[in-house]
Amino acid sequence: MRIAGRPGVCAIAIMAKAPRRGEVKTRLVPPLSAADAAALGCSFIQDVAGNILAAARTAPIEGYVAYSPPGSEDLFNSLLPRGIGLVPPRRIGLGDALLDAAEDLLAAGYGSACLVNADSPTLPTNVLIAAARALAAPGDRVVLGPAEDGGYYLIGVKHPHRRLFEEIAWSTARVFGQTLERAREIGLDSVTLPRWYDVDDIASLRRLAEELRGADASGYAAPHTAAILRRLAAQL
């Protein structure tokens, strides 16, 4: 794990499960095979990592993957571009994993930490830049990127506020709203980023394919994902 933080830098970590056959993107099987779904999961992680590196050319950002399960670091090391470090898991469960990753990055000396999902490969780069800049401003706050399904694709903090991750109905449409409620409970200012979508079913995968064919050029180009979707076009 490469962690040597600097107070003026925002660490952005992808929350990612090892993209193994039969363990990721299972809602896309069928029409995809388990092998193709796993390959798509790999491409998503590679493109989100590339997006973080693109944002780092404009804002003080360093990239990581907060991975799971334990022991899968070799898979990620073979997958990721240079400049992306690894944050090992400590606990199981999304809320605990999010809090642990934020704690570890902030304890390493970063001024702020953002945690992003691995399901939005075309998230516009300027959204990551906006998150880092919002966290760089004076004062404490939480930055949230609302997902269209009611969750969030990004959460950014300057301090590891445990309450933000408590009593949340994870994987439901209530996640974003409940997180805002927790922020209000503890008197924490919040900044809301533009809405974006997760790719976790066939409808959203088809939307992604349309976006990458050029119907909507507002997002990150996601070259790894685009290449796989060209190969899989007949199955969609």
C-alpha cells in the first residue's frame, strides 16, 4: 500500500470488489456470460482509475483502490495503471468498508478523502475535480454525489465522521437521503454534486453503451469499457 499523504491533497479511492468470474456484475448474466461480466467489471475499475488520474492533472488528487476481499491485491496490481495505490480491507460490510477507507486515508495525512463507486465509468472528470475543490475550501463538510437510484456514487470527507455511515439502509433508494440526515444531525455542512447513474443492470448497461457510442458525450470516454462493449454489442 502506497500511502504518504499530504495535507493539501485529496485522496480519491475506488471502492472495488475483485472482478472475479461469477462474483461481480451478476445481474448482467444473462445476457452476458460470467466471463464477460467479469471482464466488464475489470474495465470499469480501469476506467474509473484512469478518470482519477485525469482529474489529478487539474487538481491536487491522488488515486487509490480500496479493495476487497483480503488477498486479492495481486489481481488489482495487475489491473491498475501506475499512480494508483491500494488500501487493504479491514472489515466486511459497505458502511464499515467506507468508514475504514476514509479513516486510513485521512490518518495517512491527506487533507480529504473521497470514496467513489466502481459502477460509473463515464462519470465526468470535472465532477471529481469539483469534489476535491469543495473539500479544499475552509471549514468541515461532506460532499455527496447522488446516484439516480437513490444512493450515492461519491462521498467526500475531511474528517472520518462515523455517524455518516451509521443506520443507513445500504443498497436501497434511501441511502443518499439518510446520509444527508446524518450530516444534519451532527451539524455538518453538505455539498451536493450533479446526479449520475450506476451501471448495475441490463437497462443501465444499454444506456452506457449508447453513451459511449457518442449519443451523449458529456462523460469520461472510458476507453477500456468502450472496447469491451463494442465486442459485446450483439448481446445487448
